[in-house]
Amino acid sequence: MRAITVRDRDAGVGGLTLTDMPYPHAAENDVIVRVHAAGFTPGELDWPATWSDRAGRDRTPSIPGHELSGVVAELGYGTTGLTVGQRVFGLTDWARNGSLAEYTAVEARNLAPLAADVDHTVAAALPISGLTAWQGLFDHARLTTGQTVLVHGAAGGVGSIAVQLAHEAGAYVIGTGRAADRDIALELGARRFLDLDAEDLKQAGDVDVVLDVIGGDILDRSTDLVRPGGTVVTIAAPPTVQPKDGRAVFFVVEPDRARLAGLAERVRTGRLKPIVGDVRPLADTATAFARHRRTPGKTIIQVAEEG
């Protein structure tokens, strides 16, 4: 099968190569998915799990990408709840070969059924971004109706979904990003928008929740905005500064089949619209990695056509 692989940790994006790889093995409780569309996280080439397995052993050449939508091609021993030919989407394991391939092995529990009227390219934009947004807002920050939430990167993959979910929950949403992102954030449900390049973050005023995907100085300055009892949630790095009378939480997204199904139902009924910023073929993956920050929403790799 064809797949994108990386062999040299120091090569960066330039080390992404389209090559032939063996068809994956279906372990117990696994599913082999014929991948139609895949998503990636730009920083994953720096993750230790990209280069070694859970025991610390080198696993190069490795296949990156951890979001996928496709069709079940094969069931491993003991796998239940899914059937061959079924449309599915979800997350691959961090320390196993990923989704930027024609076929990949995934634990069945990390996949959710996908309705026929949801496009694979849209579904592939949901797993990491959608689960991160939901878990950050509701599981970790416990956002409720009437609260104010500041969403950094409001036009990005995670931020654009977080704005919609927070708006749906009845929160007052303030988005941030570049000037070009303003209209997108407001259309998605943000009540206000701050240009991080030109406006003072303090203009946001006091907020109950900050959802951060940027880290660094933006994360540090955001802690001063949190009301007593509020929460800063970040996926960028463990916080170095704590809010005076609140919490700062760093987390890594976790698979959740039930929540994936709920997000897909929101998409199917028009209550949630993931932004697919660019769709590129598998052979253009290296270019997609390099250009991801120049387009809003989520960049998706189309591995196979529907059918």
C-alpha cells in the first residue's frame, strides 16, 4: 500500500516521503480501515511517540497522522460492534502507524460509525479538533450557560469548533486570531474578536474560561484575565503561570466513541460545521504540513475517493 513515512527525526517536514509499506496487521480488537480522508497535527513530527513505540523501541519508518475517515476493510480477532464495509471515523493510537496511508490498523473502540450523508473529508476534520474542543470546554473547564469564554485561534481546527460548541451552550464567546480570521470567528458564533497582532489581550476583560491552543506568552497573559474560580485550559504546553484564584489545566485529547458520534450527529443536522481549509492528495502531504498555518480551519489529506 502507499503511505507517507518519516525516517529521520532531524529532517522535519522535508523527511515526509510517499512510499510503499506493508499492509497493516489487525491485532486483537483491531479494525483495518481503508482510509478515504486523513487529518494530521502539525507538531506531531516532534512527538516522541512518532518515533518510538510504548516500550521506547524505534519504530521508523513510521506513518504519521492520527485522524481518519474511511471504511472497515477487515476485523481483528475478537472485534465487535463494527462490520466490514461500514463507514467509520476516529483516532489512531499515538504510538502506532497512523492515518496517512491507504490502510491503517485502529483499535475498534477508537472509531465511531459515520452516517452516509457526512462526507469523509468533513469527518476527518472532527476527531482531534472536535474532541479537544469538547473535552477542553466541558470536561476540564466545566463551561456553563451564561459564562464568558475566550477561545484562542478561533478560526483554526480546534478553535472554530470550540466557538460553535460554546455558542450552542449559551456562553458569551470572545475569539482571537489574526485580522483575517475576524469574519470567520464572528460567523461561527463569537460575539467579539481580538486581533492578537494589533489589539491588547486585556480588552477581553474578565472571563470564566480560556481555551488556549497557542501557548507561550499568549497563554501566560491569559491567566490574568480569569475570574476567581475560572479555568485556563491549554493543549500547547503545561502552564508555567497559574490564575490567582483559578485553575490552569494542560491535557491531551482522549478517544471517546460516544462523543465522536455526538459530534458527527451535530454535523449531520447542521448544528456544527467543521472548517475544512484545504484538501490535498496523499502525494502533497509534505506541502500540506508546511502550509497549514496559512489556511483557516483544518487541512485534510484525501487518500481515496468515495466508493
